Amino acid sequence: MNENKTPENIETDETEGSPRSTDRKAKREARRVTTRSGLRRKPTATPTKDESGTPDDEKKPATAKAKVRRKPAKKKTTALKTAKKKTVARKPAPKPEEDEYELRNQPDGTLLRVKVSKTKKKIIPVRRRSRDDADSGPGPAIMDADLTGVTLGRKKEAIFGPREGKIKRSIGYLNRKIVTKPKVAVILGSGLFPAAEFFGDKKTKFTDIPEFPLPMAEGHPGYFVTGSHDGVPLLFSAGRSHYYETGSMSETTHAIQAILALGVEHLIITTSAGAINPDFRKGDIMLVEDHINLMGDNPLFGVDPNSDPSVFVNCNSIYDDSLADKYDRLCRSARVRPKRGTLVAVRGPVYETPAERKFLGTIGADAVCMSMVPEALVAARMGVPTTGLAIISNEASPKLEKAIAHNDVVSAGKRNSERLKRVLAKLIPQAI
């Protein structure tokens, strides 16, 4: 028999945790979603127990026990204080060992400190030429690391060798051999030695002179010729030693120092030269008014600056002006076209490239050679008036198509020796 429920009983069943009310409440909580995070909120009501002591959650249907997504916790954005980096003093790098470096010669004569790999063998500097004496000269061609640290002023002999004693022995022999002291000396260039035979025939070979350097280039036979012209005692040097042969300025100027020591009052230097000036032709004889030294060295380098005569030479008056004023008239009387210009001296022995010839023209050169300048500087230091004559043996213009050969230069010098002889015959009486 069913009992009738009173309103009080119905209200009590729905409010005090009846299954129906609990199910509706769970559905509402499951549908409740936040608008910002899209996560379900945690249930706010604590689970209640029924009379039997069982929690209400265990009695919920499957739909009510759906898992609720939780909002992940945000990372704290509070700025952390950056710790200061500790500055630790670095230890100095160990110094390299001495054997890891070596000194190497440079083309300009300086020494370069180069690091050497431990896996490679050290490169041993090779001398450019072999020599029996201690003369090493100031030129960069034979400077080596053995001379590092030598003071030029105090230990000149360590670099130049006993050259001074050699010159004295050569001078002593010439003083005994040559009875009449020459007043005018003439140095002949490549292939020009036949001009000396017109003024004398008494020869003294270089091989007979003690300590005298011997020329090796073709066209330089190597002997002195003594004679006279119009009562003027003469000394002709048939050949010279070039800087590219000796590699030493002191050895290159050995002959001129011995010649000047004989009491020469006027020096005439000749050389075979290539034309830079387009107006010059083969056979022209150019009077040297000035020179440009591109040899990379000069004979006064390394000499004691306190020596007498002084090494501080005034280069404004190297070449004598007295004969320069008469040169044009004398050349016309000798039936030779008079030419004047600036001579540039290079080291050699290679001839100039087209680009180099073009460059020499832009710096004011009219002709190019491989000699004369060292001898002119020594004579200027000694105060001896000097006349320079450049015999044009080849046209060295930038448009030159035919290759230059030394044999051609020597042959041209022999052909032009007759013209040079006529000019010298007019110049020598005017030199004294």
C-alpha cells in the first residue's frame, strides 16, 4: 500500500541530496565554461555524504564524472636579476720559442721576421753569388742574416771587407806602371773600346793589376790604354765592372777610385744607352745634364759620414757645366747631331719592359743605362769635374717591336765608336 507523500516530504527529498537534484547539479557544473580560458571550473560544492556514509561522487552517473580540464599554471614573469659576470684575468699567452721564427732577406735589402712551421724545415738563406774574400758590399743582393746588428759606422769592414787595402795595392801598381800621370781619364762603355786605339796603344791589362775586378760582360775587354792628345796625357779604360756583375758598389767603383787616385783632373764617362726620348735615334751622342738613380744603391752608402771628403755630396753640380756650354758647337764641328737630356740608371741585367719604358718617360728620362751613375757619384765626392756621354745604341721607346739583345748593343757600340772618337777629339782639349 503506497503511502501518500506530503509536500514537506517532496521538498525534503529534492533539497537534501536526492539523486535527481544531484544529477542536475552535476550537469550544470559540467556545462559551466569560462569565457577567457575555455576550461571547466572546479566544482565549488563539497561532496556530501548520504545516510550510509558513501560520498555523493561515487553515486554520480558516468556523464557527471567527466574529467574537467584544468587551466595550466602560468609561468612567473617576474624579471630575475641577471647575475654579473665575473671578470677573470686571462693568462698571458706563452711567448713563442726563438726557433719558431727566422730572418729572411727581402729584395730591398731589409730582413723580415717570418714564423716557421714546426712541421717544415727551416729555409737556409742562399747567397746570390760566391766570393772568396770578405767583401760583401752594401748592396741588397748579398745582404744576409749574418750581418744583422752590425753597425755600419763602427764595423764597416765587417760589411765591405778589406776593400780599402785592395784599392791601395791597385793604386801602387798603377803608379809604378804609368809614368806620365793622366790629366783626363775616359771610361768607355759596351763596344766602345775601339775609340781608345786612336789616342794610344800602350795597354795595361786588368789581369796584371793586383786586386783589380775583372769585367765579365761582352764588349768590355778589360785593359787600360795610355796616350795623349794635343799635349794632354790621357788614360782610357776599355771596359768596366757593372753592379749586376759584382753585387757590390765598393767593388763596382774599385776601378774609378784607383783612376782618380792617379791625379786625374777631368773625368769623361761614356755608356751605351737605350733611347726613351722619341726624338733620339741610333748613333746619337747625348750629353748627360742630369741623372736619375734607380739602381737601388749608391757607392757612398755605408761610408763613415765623418770621413773626408764628405759623403754628403751636392748633386746639383755632378756634371760639369763648362763643357756643356760648348757641347753643341763641338758636336757640329765633329759632324755629330748634338743631343742633351737626363739619363736614368737601372740595376740590370734585364732590359726594360714596355711598361717600364713608358714609366721612365713619364718621370723625365731621355735615355736608360746600367752604369755611369756610381762612377759619377764617386767623382763628385772627390771634387773631380765630370762629363757624361750616352751613346744611343738602341731605341727603347714603348712602341719597340724588336727584342733588345746585348749582342746588338755591343755591335752598335763598335759602329758608333768612330763618331765617339771624333767628339772626344774635340772635347778633350777643352776639358783642361
